[in-house]
Amino acid sequence: MPSEPAKKISLENRVAWLESFIGKLQAAPSPERDILLKTVSFGDHLSTPERASVLSVSEEQNPEPSRGSSENLQVDLEGSLIYHGATSIYRAHLGVPAQGSASPSHELSANYVVGPDSNFEHVAEHFGISLYDELVDDALMQFFKWQYPHFMFIYREAFLRDHFGDRVRGKYWSSALLLSICALGTLMSPEKRHRDASEQFFSAAESILIVSGFTKPSIVTVQGFLCLAFYEIGRGNLSKGWGFSGIAFRMAQDMGFQRDPKHWVSHDASLATEEDLEIRRRIFWGCYTSDKLISLILGRSVYLFYDDAEVETTNRLPDFPEMKPWLPAGFSDYDGGFGVVNPLIPCFKEQIRLSNIIEKMLSKLFSTKSSLEGIGRQSCLDSLNFELCSCLLFHSVRIALNFEQAVSHDISALKDNARKDCLSSAEDIAHIVRKYRSQYGLGHSPLMMIYGVMQAVRTLSLFGTSEEAQYLLHVLDECSSAWTLAHQARDRLARVEG
């Protein structure tokens, strides 16, 4: 005979499952309700699929911190779960937080949009796009092959599972997100007619997100706006790209992404499995690294700060065999076997670490209110240089960090050291670009490469050889087939040299 604790857990599991089912039932259109009702049998064994175990395990192993009493998610007038901190106007008159205030009927609407409102095929058709066309499949292939390592705020497996499965009820797919990804993916296509379609995909995605994206914050809306931000920056519309990224980051905070998702399990029914928790962490850290890259490219203040977040580092979820065609270039040949860690997640963790260094550089060294001078500034420079290590992003940041001192009018060994650091990194960037060009060509270059080449050109023009600088200018020409920003950068450099 089961013990009293076992009975209690069993009963809690049944209640949790029933609440989740009722939420799905209320959110579903009439025809789908009948289908849902036919799939369930109210017998002796109503088990919740993983949710209860996630809840009990996470709460036992990770007790709510004391500050959790002053932060929670609450349902707004539109039915979305939004984050409220200690000083929120909606909490000021309560005295104590409304713990668990999200009702089951609204929980599922917090992080994804369900039903016909999420289906905007007619908008895509208005722009001459069919969501089932082979062009869409090719664009997705191109995106995940060439761009995915720089867009880790999208979890590939979940997106593709919903794309090829249940799009209507999928948590990680939307028409707008699909169109946003395709806008970036078509830029990488070797076929001109596919590249020419990029503008149509972008316009369709933008139309949907601007009209419907603000009414209900969602994971896919955050991801969609961030894709549009990179697209606009990539074609030289810097202000618009900056604005789109700000919308994405604000919306992510509105949904409480800055806190680890284990704290929201009791509030948010969309956090049903361990995979959901890991995906949420992946999205936050993807936003964090994107914020630093965008701020670095534009030379502006960062928005998301490392110390303001309470999110565990991301871990790898297994790659299934059918994922092989969707692996990024350079990773697709890796054959570690099912369940074996491949290099993508370690690389992503390095991106997070480098992003933290970029944050310190932009907020401490190049801040308009920075009071660092003399020895204090040099100490900060030395500390940040010590934290960096080798990759394209590293060399780009290293030049950005040291270039100002390298071109200063000081006559000292410190200036000479800064020049040596800049020149060494510029030469390494040229080497990386040559290797990438020989292996893949430059038509699929990541946006990060444009920034790195720009930093290397300005260094080599002053301290290196003109031949190397000219080679990298030609590199920008080749990259411009995908990124208009490369063409604009090339023109600016030509005017400066002229």
C-alpha cells in the first residue's frame, strides 16, 4: 500500500496534469477541443508528462532564494505572464507578492501564441511567399549551416521539431520567426534569385512582428525581433537594427528571462520539461552574447549585464541522428556519436566568456563617465588583455581595446606594446580570413567577420603592409554579396584613404 507522501505526490501529479490539460483546452479552437478530449482517458492513471518531476526536483535541489519573495510573474490584462520586481507599481499596494498568481487558464499564453492568431500565412502570401515552398527549406538549410553558431538564442532542434511537426501548438515556432530566419538564410544562398527574395522574407516578418508582436510577449517574438536586428545591421540600417535589438532585450526582461527558469516552474506551465528549462537558458545567454556583439559593432553601451542575471550556464542537449544535415559548417563533419558532446556548446560558452570581457571593456574603459586615467586605465587594459584568448572575435576585440592607445601621441613603451598587440591580431585575422575563404568562400561570412576585417584593415593601414590591407579590402568586396554593411564599410575606408 502506498505511503502518505507517495499518495500526496500522486495526487499533486494528477492535479498538475489536469490544470495543464484545462489550459490547453481553453486555448484551443473549437475543432481542436474535440480532438483533445478524445485523446484523454480519465482512468486510474493520469500522469503528468515530466512537469511534476521537474517541479519537485528543481524545488528540492534549488530552493527559492530570499529575494524570490520580492520578484514574480503575474498575468497582465492581455493574459500574458510578465515579470514584476520589488518596486513594481503593480506590487506597491500589495505589500506582499501574489505568489503563484498566474492561473492555469492563462499560463500557457505566457511564452507562446496558440491557435489561428499565430498563423500569418496570408501575410507571407501577400509578399509572394509560400511557407511550404522549397525556397523556405533551402533558406533554413543555409541559415543553420552558415549562421547558427552566431544565433544561439534559437534552439535549432525545438524549432525544427515544431516546423516539421505541429506548427499550430508548437512553443518554439511561429510564422514570423520562420520568415525572419529565412531572411537571413537567403543571404547565404549561392543562387541570386534566392538572395533577391531576402527582402520579401524580411518585409513579411517585420509586418507580422510590428502588428502582432507587442500584444503578447513570447519566446518566438523575442527571437524574431533579434533576427530582424541582425538583418538590418547587416545591411547598414544601424539605427533600426539597434531599435529592434532593444525591443527583443526589453521583451526578454519583461518575461523574466534574467532569472533562472527553475524559479518560474510553479508560475509558468510552458516550462514543462528539462528541455524547456535548458532552452530558456539558451535563449537568455544567446541574447546576452548578441547584445555584446551589437554593442561592439556600433560602439555603444551594453544593455544586458552579466551581474544582473541569475541564469545557470547552458548545457548541451543531445543531437539526434536526423539533425546531421542541419549542423553548421565545420561541425557537420564531427562524428562523436549519439549523445557525445560536440564542439558547438563549448564554443558557445567561450562566446559567453568573451562577451563578459566585451561588457567590461565597453562599460568600464570606454564609458562616457569612465574616470580611469593613467595607471588605473593601464591596469584595466592589462587586465582585459590578460582575459582574452584566441579566435576571430578575440582578435577583433583586442584591436578595439588597444587601438586608441596605439595611435595616441604618447611616447612610451606602453604605446609600442599596444601597436604590437593590434598588429599581431590584425595579421592573425588576415590568416583566419584566408583559411575561411579557402574552405568555404566568403559569400557565407558571419557578420562578425565584417567587424574583424574592418579592425584589421585600419590597423594594417597604419602599422602593417599596404598589400595585406588591400587584400582585406577585397575581402570586404566579396562579403558584400551577403552583407551590405561590408560594402558601406569598404566605401568609408576608401574615402578615408583618399
